[in-house]
Amino acid sequence: MVLLNAFATPLMLSATNVALPTIGENFSLSAVALSWVPLAYLMASAMFILIFGRLADARGRKRFFLLGTSAVVLSSAFTALSISGSMLIAGRFLQGVSAAMVYATQMAIVSSVFPQEQRGKVIGLVVATVYVGLATGPLLGGIVTDLFGWRANFLLHIPLALIVLAIGLWYVREEWLGLAQDFDLAGGILFSGTIALLCIGVSFFPSALSWPLLALFLLGLIVFVRYALKKDNPIWDIRLFVNNPIFTRSCGASMIMYTATYANTVLISLYLQQVKAFSASLAGLILITQPATMALISPAAGSLSDRMEPRVLATVGMALTALGLFLLSTLNADSATWIVVATLFMTGVGFSLFSSPNANAIMGGVGSKDYGSASAAMATTRILGQLGSMVLVAFAMAVVIGDRLIYDSNQAQLAQAIRLCFLIAAGICVPGIFLSAARGRMHS
């Protein structure tokens, strides 16, 4: 049940990223507006994942997992029927809300079922399945975009989601609950509003309106942290991070890693189709490199983290990823295709060495009663990192290209914005390397 969803949702995500240039041309979207197609999804996921994680602990993790799966099906159909850019972005927001229910529960379900000595192996399997979906999406997305148009990309995963629902409703009888706690509505609203302020504020950059919005974001973040530390049962138990260096630094490293790498598919898709003028199918074939590498290596990395220190594997992986991102920052219109493939392979190896061991360290840093909160925290830091990655893209597009249409923009300017994103991403990895290395020992 979990593995099928772990494949289906990334399949849709990566397929959609390949279709972004076609979507931008179809709706005459500016570079900044186009960046909101993935950004709206991530913003919604980040806004609601904590809320659903807490509700799932109290009402049933499988229940919310299946409810989220049902909502993904409906919101995907709505998005595929979009008749305007605004409707498409609204549909992506609804998809993000739906997916938040799945993200908040799938690792909690897995951690509830398997004992500690098998957890790393199973988490590695889940992560590998995610990467198989990410690897399959670009190729299928490119093909269906060329043959049937961009709308088909939002329908690819629906048959698999229906199978997940059938398995969950008729074959999986168990239900998993956490400790019943009062629901923190005020904290949920405060956190969600803070995330929205960040995304909207960056999208207006560099206009004067962005600065007060970003200032309100910082103020909201400070208020939320102070509130969560004083609240008995906050929506996000910040106290999990207090006096728990393995958990805290592992979550921090995860957020940095996803901030640095999540936008790779979006940026390389734009580079290949807009700068290099490749077809969607050919771009999708090249984009398979990184997630396919992750799918192959992640299970072994997860199993290895059961026997040796996760921090060693994760730190080496982040360093290798930083090098790959730096090499991607040198791409231009004349760069050979093999360089793109080689660097995507390098970042794929690096991320594989990081992801499964880091997830094992996060879940191993708490007791079984906190699996739901830890799973939500892990998903939250991941999504905040992904959100930060797309915020970085929106920022670079706003600064370099502005409100010009993405398919009418100067290729040199688009390439400049892409290089800027990769260079900043490589720099972000540097403090992440030290944070990962300093997390402490998990195995005695």
C-alpha cells in the first residue's frame, strides 16, 4: 500500500516538471508565474503536513493516508481540466494539500510496522521506490506531452492511486494510532500563514511589496517557535529538537539537502528544452539519470546504515552532491550533453548516500511513541527544503528574467538564471556538510 503511493506521487511530480515549458507556452505564463506551478504544490504541502500529521496520530494514520490518496485523485483530475493558468495553480495547491496527508503518514506507518533492526532497510526500500517514480516520470511525461499534451501528465498516477485505495480499504485491516492529544488549531494557522508569507513575499521580489511580506514571515517564524516551546501539545513539537542532536542535525541536514537539490529537475528541464531546444521526450530521457541512480543505490545505502554510522554515509553523500551542483552551475548553451548526464549521475549517487541513512537517523533518534511526530517532522523539513529550492528558482527568475514570458525570454538570460540557482545550491551544501558530520553517533 505504502510503496505504490511512494511510486505514484513522484511519478506525477517529475512528469509535470518535464511539461513546464509546454504549460508556460500554452497559458502564456511569465517566468515567475511558471515557477508557481511547482511552488503552489510545495507551499500547500508545507502548510498542511503538520496539521495532518497530528490529526493522523489521533484519528488513524491509515485513515488519513487513504483520505489523502483519494484527494490526490480528485485534485489531479481538476488540475488536468484547467482552462487558465490561475486554475492550474489552484489545482496544484489542492494537489499539495492532498499529498500532505500522504507525506505525513507513510513513514509513520512503516516505522509502526517494522522493528528497529529492519527499519533502515525498509526505509531504503520506500526511498528507492520514490526514486523509481521520479525516474519513470520524466520519460513518461516527455512522451505523453509530445503525444497527448501536458494535461495527460496529471492523470498518469491515478490508476495506481486507485489500486492503493483498493488495497487499503479491503486488505489492510490494521490501523495505527499515536498518543491522543489536543489539536493545536492556533499553532496550525500560525505555521501555515508563515509559510504562505514566505512564498508570496519571494514571488514579488524585487518589488517594494516583497520586503514587508518577508519581514512578516520572519516575525511569524519567531512567534511560532516561541509559541510552540510554551504550548503543552503544539502542532509541531519543537521540543523534539531540544537536547537531541542526532534528530535535530539530521532534520537540518535534510532541509539543506532538499533545498539544494529539489529544483534540479525543473532547472534541467528548462535548460534542455529552452536553452538546448531538445524535445520533451529527449529531455525526459536525460532527466532519468539522477532518480534512476537514486533508485539503484538507495536500498543498499539504507541497509548499510543499519550496520555503520549514518552520519558518515550522509556526509559523504552531501559533499559529492555539492560538487555535482557546482559543475551544473557551469552549463551554457554549448555544453555537451554527456556533461549533463555525468553531473546528474554524480548528484544521484550523492543524494542516495545521504537520503536513506539520514532518514534512518531521524527515526532512530526518537522513541516509538514519537514516530508520528518524527515522521511529520521529517516530512516537514523535507518539504520546507523542497519549498526553499523552488523559492530559490522563483527568486532567480524574478531577478534575472522578471515578468517576461518564459518562451520569449532571452536564452542567455535563462541560462544565467539556471547557473545562478545551481551555484547558490552548491554553496548551501557547505554548511550542510558540517551539520551532517557533527550530528553524533547513532550506533553504540
